[in-house]
Amino acid sequence: MTLQLDRRQPLHFIGVGGIGMSAIAGILADRGYDVTGSDPRDNAVLQDLRNRGVRVFREQNAATIDAIRSGTSTAPLVVVSSAVPPSNPELQAAQRAGLAIWHRSDVLAALIAGQSSISVAGSHGKTTTSTLVATLLHATNHDPTAVIGGVVPAFGSNGRNGAGSLLVAEADESDGSLVKFQSWLGVITNLELDHTDHYSDLASLITTLQRFAKGSQQLLANRDCPVLREHFDASYWWSTSSSEGVDFAALAEELNGDSTLATFYENGQAVGQFTLPLPGLHNLSNAVAAMAACRLHGVSFAELRQAVEGLRAPGRRFDYRGTWNDRQVVDDYAHHPSEVSATLAMARLMVTSGRSPLPEAPQRLLAVFQPHRYSRTAEFLEAFAEALSQADAVLLAPLYAAGESPIPGISSESLAAAIQQIAPHLPVAASSDLEALADAVALHSQAGDLVLAMGAGDVNSLWSRLQERQDPGATVPLAA
């Protein structure tokens, strides 16, 4: 059953500062809904929501539920995400009060159903691709509404209420809730097993994405992905490896560390060249998907070619934080072996080509990686080790549990051992905590290094921790 939103009914978001929750809350507030939320944190996202008229409570308890119920004749609708546990006191108080409680995906499904929508799903690249779609539509004066799982540089926010006819949404497969979405255009970037806490095997993930595809009026999919090629019947296909047998393609003419020159094809015919200011083949695939979605909406290639030149990746996607003592520090959300491998391959291109979007082309790659979830690390231990062996040195943060119980024998130390089995001479070390990790970076990095911090946990605090430290001086080599 699809949720029907009513402007007369207030909405209350438990954990409103979350990346998925805040986007929806902000859009609804901009559209004139009475929106409140709770979150114990205090950051720029929450301040932005306050500025847009959202009343934010710092406490998550029964008193907050009492407060949102007072002064209104219509019982509020309570919105939760998968991150809100059943033990949450505020959620329990809402249940006792008999309030209607819906998942954030239900509210997003209502927004998607309310206008022509493009929903972007897939194991990797969905945040970047949905960001690129929204940015290209914005740059070509189509003024989209956007609900993205990352900060869109063109908007300075993860959510935007546009006046145009289209809504662009990131469709997260992690909990299976994307099957609720009924979109004008569904986009699937690729598919491989992940979120093993929710999916028992690849077949169950495929089944879920097939339901998402069936709910879309049209499906645009990546022909280069063998799983999609075998199990999906797309309305339109794209590729970065061949222009034959696909509706859209972008073939690289030049791959550099700071950009890619490519030729765009439609139905096997070359349309024209464009320069993508995001390096790496994975970003070229994301870009051709975004361009294809825009072309299906009627945006001309001439408009897109100009708009592509201004594209920027979303926050935490090869996000340059600054230079610390001649070491360039980058933060990236990569937390699956394929993502780690693609990110390191892109960084290696910067070393070998001598060209980079960073202030200087790096001379060496120091990978700083934080495993995310015991279940994912156990499932992909060898694949993570293989991916990380592309670096010149590897430092591992403590495993980020994300609420999971430990699995015996699975840790950052076990990943370090797996890396050294594959690459015995590669310098590798695991740190006991984040402070020790920052100390290790200061000790073992070199001038000219790209310090590439990857992971979906709290490893993104590395930059601020490094800023608190003095010049490391002479470095000591890691023991191989």
C-alpha cells in the first residue's frame, strides 16, 4: 500500500539528521508540510533543516512525542529509517500513543509516485550517478527535485525541492525497500553480492532488483555488468566497452588522472565527444548512465556536452580534504572490494599519468582502509586483500561494526594477514584505534603521498586527527 501524504498531517522524523532522512524532511518542509524531527547530534545538516522550518528536538524520548502531539488536532505521522532500532524510547512512545509509523522508504515512495521520477539503484555508483543526473538536469534548466544519499555539490545539500517536472532519487537496496518505488525510469548501475546481513545470496539480491525493475515504467541498465546482462530485460542499455548492441555508449579516447575524453554513441552512431572532469572508467560508466537518462527525458546532447564539463562528484567520493605536511589527504566512501579496487585504480592513474584533480599529482599511494561490518568483511576477506594490494602501503583502521556482533577470526588484523599472504613485501599494519591510526599515518607516510582514507564508518575523521599533529619529520618504513 502506497502512503498518501496529506499536507494537513504533521510529519515527525526520528533521526532526522541521517543522510536519507534529512533530504526527505527538507523537501517536505520546503513544500509547506509541518515537519519536526529528533536527533541528538548538532551539525550543519540539522541547522539547514532548522533554517527551512523544521523543528528539531535533541532528545529521543516520550517527552518529544508528547511535544509533537500537543497543539495539533491531527495526529502526526512518525517516520523512521532502518537505523532506528525497536528499542528506541521515542519510537516506543509513538507506538504506545497509537501514532502511525512509516519507514522513510514509504515516504520516498510517495514522493516518487507523486511526479515523474528517475530512481537510481545498483551495488556501486548509485550516489554518484543520481548526483550526476540531478546536476545535469539542473545545469540544463530542468530544475529537478533530488533525494540523494550524499551531498550534491551543485546544491550544497543531499535534498532539493525543484520546480521542474522530474524527481531524481537514489534507490538504496541495502534493506530491500526499493521494491516500493514506482518510477518513470529505473536505472541499475551494476549488481553483485553485498549487504550480506540482509541478503543470503546473490539470487535473493537479484530477485529484489527484478521487483524494482518491474515497478519501473522503463529500465536503463549497464550492459557491461554480467549479472544485469543475464538476469534483466532492460528497455535501454548502456556500455563503456562497446557501442554495438546498446542504446547508449561512451568509449574512452584518453584516460588521464584528472579527466576522461570520450565519444558518446546512440544506437551505434557517434554523436560527439565530451570531456568528463571525473577520472576513472567507473566514473565514465556513471556519467554515460546519467547522460542517457537525460537524453531519454529529452535533453539535447549539445546541452549535455557543455553541462558535463562542470560535473563534480558527491561528498565522500574521492573528496579532497587538504594537504597535511606535503601529504594530500582524500576521503572516500568505498567499502566493498569492487569500490576499493576502482578507487585505487583511479588514484594509480593519477600517479602514472602525472595528472590529477588534486593540487599536485601524487607520487605514491598510501591506502587507509576501515572494514565495515563483520558480515561484509567475512564474506569478502580475500577480495578486500586483493583490492588493497594495489596500494604502495596499507594502514587498517579498527573494523567498524555498524551494530553487528563480532565474528570470531574476523578483524582488521585478519585482513592485514590476508593482504600479506597475497603481497608479502607490501607494507601493511593494523591500528588499535583511530588515534593510533592517525599516529601511524604521521609516522609511515612520505611527502608526496596520497593518503587515501576509505570506508563507510568513522575513518573520515582521519583528516581532523591529522591536523592536530605536528610535522612527522623523518618517516620510518613499515615492516613488510
